[in-house]
Amino acid sequence: MPLSHTEIVRLIDVSCVRTDVTYREVEQIAAAAIKYNFICAFAMPCYTEKLGELLKDSPVMLGGVAGFPSGADTVAQKVDCARYMKSVGCKEIDMVINVGALQSGDDVYVHNDIKKVVEAVYPIPVKSILECAYLSDEEIIRACNIAVEAGVSFVKSGTGWAAKPATVETIKIMKNAVGDKTSIKAAGGVRSLAVLEEMYAAGCRRFGIGLRSALGILKEAYQREGKPFEEIN
């Protein structure tokens, strides 16, 4: 059964997490998140407090990132960043795992890296960003299992910075790995309603999407329902 536009907005974390994001874009994303009732909004760390101020008194959650985008920060740096995000009002934290440590076979380090962030911001949910574009299927499965053991609330396909987009096949691999133990978030390359719904059918329950693509998907949903879509100014 197709998702309604009201269901879709509660699946989307609308984001502005590129290098070239301006103050104006942060303002636009806040306005759009409030207007369309997206579930959560994310910006780069230096803009997160500003975004939170813009979202104040709205039902839209503020999200924060840690170790973004490389995942190669020290554990202490990630913990400090995550605590800062909590202090400015973030209700969810998306942290990037240490991809190099995972590929080096140091699962203990990867587990500790994630677990320290989970413990630092408890009870705020942590989404563990795996950067699947750089991983083999076996590494994706290992990363999912490590993240679940470390106590995350979501495993997330990527930051959206990799050249390779998230795919339905990747979501299926992640879902097979985690089952019902945790939830799945996709990010990077989700630019159409068809892709979003295919990933949803595969088990994905949250999507990190840039503003332009999020509005495009929402417009598709409105049009499918025969309803006018009011563009944001």
C-alpha cells in the first residue's frame, strides 16, 4: 500500500550537511521542516545550535552529528561532540563509525567507539552511520552486529558524502543482519518517491534527505493523492 504524504514526512530527517551550506540554507531547512512537519532536521555541528533556535516551539526534533563525515575522529572527540549536541537540545545523534578500524578487523575498537557515544548521550537515540559505500557485504553485516551490540537505536547506511548512493540491496543486507533488534536509516541518493517506498518495503524506517530532494519526494506524494503542493517561499 502506498505511503501517504503525512506518513512520508514522519520518515524523513531533512538535512543540510554539505560543506557549502550557508546560513540561508539553515534558515530554509528550518522553515521547511516546520511547514511540512518533517520528523527531524539536521545541520553540520557549527550550525546545530542555530537550527535548534529556529525550530524552537515546533514539533520538529533537532538532530546532531558526531564524527561527521569521516568517522576518523578520536573516541574522545566523538563523545565531546555528542555531549555538545545533547546540550544544545538534540533529540537524536547520528555518529559515523571508524570505517578504517572496521576494515582493519579491529571490532573491539569499533564497538567501544560506538558504545562510548551511546553511553554519553543516554537516553537520546544514537544512529550509527556505517558508510556502506566503502564496505563489502560481509563488513556491512559485521558493522551492523557491532552497532546492535553497542546499543544503537538505528544503523544508518551512510553520510551521503560518498560517491556511491544508498541502494535497496544494501538496505536488505542491513535488515537481514539486524532483524528487529534495531531500526534502519538510509541516506545518500534517496531522491524519488519510488526509491523511498522500495527501501521502506525492504525494512528502512527513516531517511536522511537533503531539502530539495525531500520536497521533490513530498510533491510526488501530494500529486499521487491528487492534492495541490504548496511550494515553500
